[in-house]
Amino acid sequence: MDGKRVTINDIARETGYSKSTISFAFNNPQRIGKETRELILKVADDLGYIPDPMARNFSLQRYRSIGFLLPQKTEFSIGNPYVYEIMVGICQVCQDTGYTLTLIPPLNESLSDAVKNATVDGLIGLGMKVDMDIVSVMKARKIPYVSIDGMPSADMPSVNIDDETAAYEIMKEVLDAGHRRIAILSLCRDAYFSENEDGVVRRRLKGYSKALAEVGMNLGSSDIFMLESECNFDEGRMAAERICQSSVHPTAVVAMADVLAIACIRHFKKKGIKVPQDVSVVGFDNISESAYVNPPLTTVSQPGFDKGKVASEVLMKIIHGEEMNEVNIKSGHRLVKRESLGSPARE
């Protein structure tokens, strides 16, 4: 337009819509119809309109960005298929609402330090609890937040599955198959930021314990081999080697993540140990690879993508001051039975 900077006034004049509607098209697209927004964006593009992000953020007092707190260094977090699925769900909502996604790994091994400088409108984290330092920082900065796999409370909007019940069901499946010498490959007790009595790891251990108690066993039984691992394939491989060297000689491995279970299957195969003929292996998450590993993995399916999507939708409502009927949302899970679980070999 004759070399002059195109403004929303120009777009309003061309489309016949008010300046508020034009602003909604760029800043709050959920407040106008899809066809209206598409028309406005087309006219804006035809006119050569370029939004000024600094001016927009200043006027709204918003960054138009959602932060996703990574539980580990970026390369490890993104390499975890479950975390990646959550991230894709968050991305979907960001894309639909015109927000960007900011990945926030620990700074100096501390997520609290990273949050102090985060330029985002809201944060989504894994396994957060109201009394954690990181939550105190978010409250002090008045940054809205939602926890995935955290401890639900009135002060902690959250999206979870029933981890205790899911863990009970997978352990019961192993016990019903006849296994009594079992290796439990747990995530580290401080997985997802904090070691607390209500964390996702402890909830799953409670589920395992409940199933074991029904056959007169517990986590401290002599036929139970417990070990912890970071959630990546290398750590899973090392854990598998420790299982091979265990004096318990387990007939089944119950892993708290598919990544660890798949690493075990691969390592056992290299050692000439057949799954499930020599040792059965079950996991948790139902990542895409679990259906294609040989043999396919028996596991618990939990909706990583849906968790990320729902958590983001809840966070958007908080950011925009919308009323919500429920801030603690329970997602479903299901047991997926495949070929990696069989009966123990006769001795």
C-alpha cells in the first residue's frame, strides 16, 4: 500500500469488520468463527500486513507462548516417546490457538531456576505437586500452570490416569500367568521432578504391591528383584544386564515404562534369552514401538497425546480467565495384551 506500513485499520476497512474482530483473528482466534478468521488472514496477507509481536505482547501483557517443563535434558526428554507424545498434544492446541511452544529444560540442574526467567503465559509440567519449589516460583510470578501425572488438588490443575489401578492390573496379569520370581524395573523415585509420597512412581509401586499382596508377596519378598532406572534406552539396557546377573533369576520383568521394557527385550535377545519362553516382559505407556518390537509388548496404554492436549486446553482457559467445571481431569487407561507375556518355563 504505497510503501506505508499496513495496520489493522486497513484490514478493518477492507473487510468491514471491527478492529476488535481483526485483533481477535491474530490474538484470540477461538473468539471468532473459522471462516471469519480465514477471510481476515487472507486480506491481511494480500495487503502485506506484518504483525508487530512486541507491540502485541505489550498491549496484551502476554507472550503468546506456553512453556513445557522437560523432566530431563532436552535430548533425553525428546528421546522419550511418551514425553514426545505429550509434547505433540500440546503443540496441537498451540497451533489451534496461535501460541508458540517453549521447551524449558532444567537450568543448572534446576527447573525452578529455569522458570524464574521463562517468558511464557503458562506452564505445563510432569508430576508437579503443590508444595514443590517450582510451584512456589510459578505462584510468585503469577504464571498459570497445569500438571500432567502430578498429584491432583484444588490448587493444582492436573491431568492423570489412575496409575495405581493401572499398575495393579499389569502386575496381576503377570501373576495370573503364573510368575512368582519377578524383576521390577522402576523409574527413579524422583522421576518427574520430586520424590514425594504421592508421585507417579510411588502410585505405581502401590499398585504392584496390592497385586503382590493377593498372592502373599510384597515388594520386599526374596523373589522380587527391585531396581531403578532413568527412562532411556541406554539405562534400560544396563538394567537388563543387572537382571541377567541377578541371583533371583526372574521369570518376568515388569517395567514402569515401555522404553525400559523394549531395551530389556533387545538386550535379552542379544544374550540368547528368549522372550517370553525364557523370561516374560511387560511395560507401561503403549508407545508406538511397543506394537512392533519382537515379540510385541504387553503393556498399559495411556493417552500421552490426549494428556498434552487436555492439559493445554485447561491451561488456555486459566490464562483467559474462563470458568471451568473441573480442574483435575482423569484420563482412561487400558491393558494391552500382546505376545511378550507367557507362562514361566518349567524348571
